[in-house]
Amino acid sequence: MPQGRGLLMVSIAAGFFIVRKARGTFSPIFHAKAHLCEKNTKKIIKNEAPCMVSPYKEYKKPCRRCIVNKIYFDENDELIDIRFDNVFKAVFTKDDPNSKGALSKLISAFIGREVRVESINANEPVIDNLRDRQIRFDISCKAESGELINVEMSLNPEPFEPIKLEYYAGKLFIGQDIRGAGKSYDDLREAFQIAILARKQFFQDGVFLHAFEYYDPVHGIPLNGRSRIITLELSKLEKVVEKPVSEMSVQEYWAIFFEYLTDRNKRSKINEIVNQEEGIAMASEVLINITEDERKQAWLTSRLKYELDTQSRLTHTERKVREEVAQNALAKGLSLEVIHDITGLKIEAIERLGSK
């Protein structure tokens, strides 16, 4: 079996990545039906014949259908975990047709219609101070038909994740410019905030995929607005992964791929899914070709993000403790001024706690 390029394995140590190379293999490439390769129209791939545009042959750029049929993960391969947010972003924002194609397929699967990504926007803040900045690994992009989309992988989502999603969904939607003559609110395009949540469950219904929008909860009437928050909770897939691949939806393909890619006991199922979903095959192709420089950058960025996330968690915990002290003090009848002196909370914040 021909050897592919080196794969990666990432593990957590002291809160950041240790990266090492691992062996990668590809299966022989065969097609069930003859087709004309997009990259070389003079070569016809005959039924059950090895692909003439394989990277192991004289042609270095296989067509997408060839990619789908060539990716094969051996049970002994140590694969990099795509649930690490910076790895996820590296796979789907690389300057590569497979990366862009995979992102388009991923978004299409979860918003329920086919879209093609036109552009990816840089949205990282400049890091000046570890205490007041946070790294975001979301992917902000625009579709050819105008939709605005943020996609984010969160390995360890925070307790306030739903509020954060609402904030960024609102920011994405209102970032559209409708100023000027001839423009109106009807020119606003749809905005989608897609969050892939790996290790926590926020909605206790056993359903891994949700799509939220504004609605009247009393009467059940939707606003029919143009902003959506879509969540995937990967920790809810125990029953889904046991289904035959032939019975899975495209959303389930992607969710299983993210959650079980590094699980060697599920490797055969992952290979089945790769052969079924072109977008996942393209993402896999990008993943196995991550360079040495990108690995080093992933390690450095991961270490910085760990420090930022730790600071964020400490700040959140400290605030909760202050609020709990304030609520207990209110219950005992202490004045707002005294509680302010004890906790450092603003009078307005203490008043809000008292009204709950």
C-alpha cells in the first residue's frame, strides 16, 4: 500500500499541544464507473482501473472525485484531532480549493441548502495583553449568494457559550452596511452563527443539532427574521454512531467525522463516511497535508489560547462568587453601599441581583 504524507497526532499536556508526526496510508484508488477527470480531460478513468491522476502517478492534481476515492485512514494511523479549534480553522481556511470546497459543503449541510463560500474574512483581534484579549478561532465568511456565516469549533465550551453565540450572531447581522440611497432593511442578508460544541451539553433533549431563531415563546409564532444560531453538540452522538452509514444524514456524517476521527475503533465507519461525502474527503485531504510550519504555529497559538482561556475562566468564576456574596448579603438586609464595599460590584449590578 503506498505511503501518504505524514499525519499528525496532538495531545494535551499542561494545557497546550504536543505535536508529533505519524504515519499515513492511502488505499489503492479505484472507481466504480468510468469518468473523465476534471484536471486532465485527456485521461479517462476506466471501470475498476487505478486512477491515472493519482498523486502517486505522473499527474499531481487529482480531481475531486479522485480525492473522495483515495482517502483511507488505517486503524494504526495516529490522526490529529480536528476538534482542536485551531486545527479546525487551519483545515477550513487554507488557501486551497479543497479547503474552500470543504467549508462550502460543511455550511451547506447545516443551513439546509447549497452555498458556495465566496470569501473568508480575517477577524482575529490583535493580542496586546493576555488579561484583556481572547483568541477566537471562528471562521467568518460570505457566500456567493450574500449570506454571512460564522463557523466555530469549541472543544471546551464555556458555561456562557449560548450568550456568546447570541452576541456574535447579533454582531454578524448588524455588521451589514445598508446606508446610502437605494438601500433598505430588506437588503440585509441572512446571517448564520454555527457552533460545534465538543465536550459539554447545553440542551437536555438528546438532540445533537439545533437551529435557533427569534420567536414568541407564548404563542409559538416565529419572527421570520434573517439571523440563525445553529449548534452541534458532539457529546450526543452515542446512538447516531451506531447507525449504518447508509441511514445517516449529511449532518450526521459531519458530526461523526468530527467526534470520532481519532477513535481507532470507529476508523472503518469514518472511511465509509469519507467515501460518501465529498466535503469530508476534501477536509481530510487538507488535514493530512498540514505542513511542519503550520504544526509549530498550532502549538504556539494553542499555548497562548490556553493562557487566555484560563484567564477568562478565572474572571468568570470570580464574578460568580462576587454575585453569590452579594445575593447572600441582600438576603440579610445589608445596604447597597455596604455590599458594594464588600464585593466591588457596581450599585446597578447589585440592584439587578436584588430584582431577580
